[in-house]
Amino acid sequence: MTSGATSNDDVWLVIPVFNEAEVIRRVASDAAKTFPNIVCVDDGSRDDSTGEIIKAGVRLVRHPVNLGQGAAIQTGVEYARAQPGAKYFVTFDADGQHRVEDVVAMIDRLRTEPVDIVVGTRFAEGRSESVPFVRRMALRTIVFLSPRTRRMGLTDAHNGLRAFNKTVADQLDLMMSGMSHASEFVALIDHHHWRVTEQPVTILYTDYSRAKGQSLINGVNIVADGLLHTRMRK
Amino acid sequence: MIWFQILAILGLVALVTFFMIHRGTARSSAGVKLLFVAFVVFGVYAMLRQDDVTWVANKIGIQRGLDLVLFLLVIAFAFTTVSTYLRFRELEIKYARLARAVALQNAEKQSRE
């Protein structure tokens, strides 16, 4: 462990993993250079993701069956929040889309500013050019259709990069197992009145991550789940 | 006939809302069973005494008894679909929590070894 890394001993990275054997070892070991505490939640992968996670030398929690990304994030957060000394938590994608530098900046803000959660946004400081056009339009539409998201001043609610403190981790209870968890996260921020802010981040769209990204038609499922989830929370 | 249509649609919305709000209570669960029995009894009666159904239909401004049966069927189907969806979602949540508990227990065991 380098001396720089020790200052991040209170940070836990939560990485949901589903069939990411090709990239997960590199992503996890790169991040581990800065953040020594990483838990990968293998969401019932059918490839050798588990083996690769073990080789990367990070913690592994394995779902016995595939439950979806939201469920994997919830499992990872529950694991991390039970670890001694854990103060800050980050949800980080397994496909290499996120940059560790962005996480460092987000954790800095959590440490110094009066906020509970920092959400990444692709749409700030002219960074949106890197986002493929169709995806940019779809993400803009989601924000436009969600009064809650607009009210809270969020511009990119479906960004997977989020950093938050123990208050958020302790209260987090994601029930939407699939991709709808992003909207659910926004609903929870609103419900619990967590102090939220955005951090401009760069998403690295590689061929691999493009191929793995959620299809736009899945937006229909996200909207349907969103309509019903308020009722489910009762 | 328009008043019947409006009434039927409002009735459907009220029914679904009622069962969503009181979901999982003994009262709503008993209500669903009673509705089901009533629906089956009505279905059998409609098959045996088609003229009676047409008479009832005419009374509320519908031309054919078959149309009345069809409207009720649509309402019943929509209601069943929504309640089945909600039931499955509840089960999925329970299933996810169970799988999570198993995963976390196993992780703890591994880290102790």
C-alpha cells in the first residue's frame, strides 16, 4: 500500500459485476492503487468474473443467482457499511467507464463540503460531446420527464458514479433490482432529504462499454417501474 | 350507453386503487377471492341464461349480453394483470433480500477463513 492510498482507508468502492471477466481485473486493480478498499459484487456471472476479481486482490461478495445491478449495489453497500472505519462509499461501474480521478474529486467534496451525496454528471462544462448523440438525447429526455430530478437540479440522474457518506449508506434500501435503481436512487435522495450536489465527470465510452451499455428500449421498463415503485415502498 | 361506460371505467380505476392501497391485508385478499367467485358464478350463469344477460345489458343501455360479458372480462383481465405484476414484484424483492443475506453470510465466512 502506498502512502497516498492510506488516506483513503475510510472509502469503499462498490463495483457491481455481471459477466465482466474481460475487464474487471484491470478496472479493480487500477482503482485499488488509489482506493485500497474495494468490494466487487459478482451478480451471478456465468463467465470467470469471480476468478478475475480474486486475482485483482479485492473483496468479493457473490450473489447465488443473478438479481440485477440495483440489487448488486445494495448488497455491496450493505457489505461495505458493516466494515470497520467505513465512512465514504462510491458506486463504480465494472466496465471501465469511470475515472478514478473523478472519484478522488468527489470524495474531496464529501470531506470538505456540507453534502451527503455527490452524483456524477456528463452534462457539465461542455463535457457532453463525448456522449453518443442518441444516448445524450435519451438521458436528456429522462431528466425532462422527471419533475423530481429537475427540482433537485440534477442533470444526469442515470450516471452510475456516485459518492456518498455513511448517513446515505445506512438509509439506502434499493428495491428495484434491474436498471431502474438510478431513478430509485433519485427518489430516495428526495425522500430522505439527503443534501445532494453534482460533480462533472468524464465517461470513457470504449467499444466494450458501448456494447455492454443498457439498451434504450429499457427506458420503457424504467418508466414503468418508476410509476409503481412509490406504491411498493409502503 | 355513455353513462355505463363512464361508470365502468371509474369503477375499474376505483377497484385497482382500492386494492393497491390495501394490498396485502386480509380484507383485500378476501375481497379478491369473493370477486373471483362472483365472476365465475356470473360467467356460468351468462352461459346458461344468455337471454337474462341480454335483458340486464339492455337495462343499462348495452345492446347485446355478450358485449356486457366482454366489458366485464376486460375489467377483470386488467385488474388481474396489475395485481399479478405487483405480487411478482413483492416476491422479487423478498427473493433478492434472501439471496443478499446468503451472499453476505458467505462473504463473511470466506473472510474469516
